[in-house]
Amino acid sequence: MASLKHLNSDCSIDEILSLLESDAGLIIDNLMASEEIDKLNSELSPYLETDSYGRDDFTGFKTKRIGALIARSDSCRKLALNEKINRVSKEYLDPYGDGYQLHFTSAVCIGPGESKQILHRDRGIWGGYLPRKVEPLMSTIWAVTDFTKENGATQIVPGSHKWDKDRLPSEDEIAYAEMTAGSVLLYTGTVLHGGGENTTSSEARTGVFLHYALNWLRQEENQYLSCPPEIAKDLSPEIRSLIGYSKGGYVLGFYSDPNDKSAVYESVSPENMFKAEVDDNFSLLPNPEELVSKSNK
Ligand SMILES: O=C(O)CCC(=O)C(=O)O
Ligand SMILES: [Fe+2]
């Protein structure tokens, strides 16, 4: 029977990176304090209570999903900025781009009687156009409730990021991300996985999904609509930058204020939207030779 490795909350970045490389999935136990779990629950439940179930096999007829977690939940903002997770995202995705961004937020609550989700690779959201040599995602699922095989713990196929795309796992190659509330599952965009079957009669399984992607890719959840400027202005510069109110390289993601006739907010980095004074006019070309050589790849 396949299984996922568990690390302690004081594990090193290298231990995590090594498991991402070999298995593409691992659990860090108890990374969130128990008082934070209660706060997180109270912030999410008003939205989960009124949400309706999915409408197809993939989203699940007994599963609820809510998004906009950066705008809606202070606890989710803290989780998204977790230092260890951000260091792993940066280092893991470093070979494939010049930075990373928060790409998707969702609380997924698998209700009693839900069937198992089809195994898939999350990189499929980009339509299969990304070459396999590019790993686009470092994803997390924070356990808000305990995750058990019975209540729908995520199915993960360790090592399947190295498999031929058509190979399917046998039952004993599938691991279940069983973990206590407050633990976190890390997995990549290329590993086969899917929601688990919930065979309980009354136990829901809730996880907070925070996915980090290369910053040159389109985000799955549109952060500028899910966390628009009028909400983002009251958040920290760090979280704003993480969700995309920042540039992803020399010019990627700049903006111009459509109402500005003073030319001050012309071709500037998005951080300036929240500042009285512009401090980063269209940055100077960092290294013309490098830019040209990259453009010829
Ligand atoms: O709910 C889960 O455990 C996994 C869900 C998932 O992988 C997805 O919806 O893409
Ligand atoms: Fe998925």
C-alpha cells in the first residue's frame, strides 16, 4: 500500500524539497496552531453554510467549494504567507521562472456520501500546452478538519509526476493524505491526485487549498476580481504582492491608471495603485543581453 511521508513542523526546506522531487507529495504535521484552526473555521463557516454543492462529477455532488479566501479570511492570509511554504514555493519553482504567485484559493468541504474524484494532474488547467519539463505548481491543502480515509482524505499517487502521462495507478499505488487538523499536504502540479470518497454518515472533510504557480502563467482564480483593489488596499503589501499586485519580471503585469492625465501613473508596477507617491516608474531594462537571449529561446 502506497503512503505519504510525514515531516515535523520544524523540518528543513531541503527535506521538503527532496520529498517533492522523489514523491511529489508529503505532509507536514501540525504546522497550524489549534487556536488558529478555530478562528479559520469561524471565518469560513458563514460562506460554507450557504454555499451549494457542485454540479458535476469533478466538483462533486456532495462537495462545497468557496473561493476569494484572501479577501474573506484573515487566517487564510496568514496561511498564504506562511514562511516555510513560501520558501519551498520559491525554491521549488525557481528553475522554471523568475518568481511565483498565489494562484488559487478554495475551501473544499467533502460531505458524507461523496464518491471519489477522478485522478488528475492540476497542470491540466492550462490545457496541456505546458511541456512536461516545466513544473508550474507547488500546492497546499491545509486540513481544517482531520483527514481520514473514511471522510475523504485526498488520494495521491506518490512518484506519478515521473510517469508516462497515460499510466494509471493500481489501487495499492494510491496513498491517502490522512492527517490531523492543522497539518498541511504539499503536492505538485504534475502528481496524480483527487478528492477521496467520503463513506461516513455525518462527517464532513474540509481543507483550505492555497496553490502557488509560476508568475508567468494565468492564475486559475482571478485574484484581481476575487480580491479587487477596494479590498486589497486594506491588506498588507506582502499579501497584495503575492496575489499579483506586483510585477513578474521586467514588464510583466505593469499597469497605467486610465484616469491619470499627469503621466505619473503611466506604465508602473501595481504596488503604486495603493501609494500616494510613485516609487517605481517603469523599471530600467535590467540586462538587455539577457532579455534578448531569453527572447530567442
Ligand atoms: O478535495 C480534494 O481532496 C482534492 C480536490 C482536487 O484535487 C481538485 O478539485 O482539483
Ligand atoms: Fe486537483
